[in-house]
Amino acid sequence: MTTRRRSNCPISFTLDLIGDRWSLLILRDLVFGRARFYRQLLESGEGIATNVLAERLRRLERVGLLSKRRDPDDRKRFIYSLTPKGLDTLPILLEMILWGAKYDPRTAAPPEFVARLRKDRERVLAEVRARAEEK
Amino acid sequence: MTTRRRSNCPISFTLDLIGDRWSLLILRDLVFGRARFYRQLLESGEGIATNVLAERLRRLERVGLLSKRRDPDDRKRFIYSLTPKGLDTLPILLEMILWGAKYDPRTAAPPEFVARLRKDRERVLAEVRARAEEK
DNA sequence: CCGGATCCGTTTCGATACTG
DNA sequence: CAGTATCGAAACGGATCCGG
């Protein structure tokens, strides 16, 4: 995961930041409020290794997609949260969810969520965003 | 690029298919009509290696995102084109373009295209789709 | 316990050279 | 033109260890 893209064509840069095997999954878990702590991210079901997770978190923080602070309620752990820049990847995530829902029977996206997303994209976007922000 | 994802959570599967360093760039070039041939894809500015491109094209074909046929006008080369499934990645690509346009000064997305995309997403989507389909 | 760091065997990547 | 063969470099993943 080093930066090595040469082109300045659209998408190229974006993939340089989040176009690896794990970053978008980490963002997904943070965006949808499934995880806030290292431990939760680690156990969110994808099977990422500890060293890889640590490296990705460092990277995502460095490029300004998330921030890390100590949990005031439990000083021995950290809270990872999205920056506005990180939260703005939500539309990308939503489109991936839609695509997966359409083409992969294996994907267990909640059907009612997908249906609402298809019908009223802007509203769902605003809702998820609001929920993520209050955390 | 083997399939090794274990989770059936949303996005996980999608990334299994197109969540690598190159697939979305290949799809971008096909979607936006910048390339149809191996050679064009190779020289589209990103610096992909020949073996990697060949492997990705094989993979994308196998999972049903693109198809390959011999060029009737020049029997010694092949035309790569998108399937409907491949073309349906367009919304993902567009969101990545928007995100990149917002956060990366290096990205050279045509400003008027980005502006139109922001203003009238559905229309731009339909236009790009139509152009891609007629090829 | 929590959040990693380190070590290490295995897999994948990628640049280049070469081929049908 | 459209790839394949090769091979070193990088990334991955599992296990284990460690400071707080």
C-alpha cells in the first residue's frame, strides 16, 4: 500500500487512497456505525489481520479520512471516527451496496434498506450521514 | 486476485470482484469510451503491466463484467466491451469521480463535467450509459 | 483486557523480456 | 497485436509477544 499511481485521471487518485482490499471495508464499518474501536473493526467479520488493520488505520488517518482519539470513558482504548472527507465516501459505499445487491445473491444487504435506497437515494444518504455524525 | 473474502456483508463481495488496484480503472476506460483494445487499455496512462492487464481482463470476463470478441475489421485484435453488469458499475465510478474532484487537487476531471454531474446526476448517468452502449 | 509490533512463511504484484 | 514466462519485490495472514 504505497502511493504509486502516476496518472492524474479521474478515479486514479481515489483508488490510490482507498482502492485496496481493506480500506473501504473499514470505512463501511465506521460509516454505518458498526464499529468504533480497533477490536470491533478487527472482529467485524472480514478476517483482517492485526498488523494489516493497524497499518490501514494509520494510513487512513494520515490521508485524512479518519481520526483517532482516546476514549474518555475507557482510557485504555481509542475511538476511530470519520472526518468529513471520510464520511463523504458514503455515496461510493452506497453505490457498491446497490451494485452488489443487484448482482450477487450472496450479499446479505437488508432488502428493505436496499429498496429504500433505490427509491429515495438522497434521503437514505442523509439519514446514514446524520447517524454517523452523531457518533 | 483470488477470491478469498469470507463475509457476506454488503460491499465485501463487490470488492472481491473489483476492489483491486486496476479493475475499476479498466472499467473506467471502457465505460467512458477511452479504450476498446488491449493496446489502448495498456497505454491509457496508468502504467499497468502487460501480464497484470491480461490477468485482469481474463478475470473481469470470467465474472461477467466484460466480454471479448474478435474485431471484425481487424481479425488480429480483440474488442473488449462491457456487459450490462459491467456498465452498471458506472454509478460507482461517478461517485469516485465526484469524491476525487472534491478532495484531490491533482485529479484532472473536466470541471464542467463534474459540475454537470453534481447538478444533474441522473442525466449524466444516462448520457454516459447511452454513449457506452452504442459502442 | 486493548492496541498494536514483530517475525515469518506464503501469496500476489509488477517490470521486463520474450513469443505465437 | 496480444499476450506468456520469469523472477525479485511487496503485501498478506497467522502466530506470538508486549507495553500500558
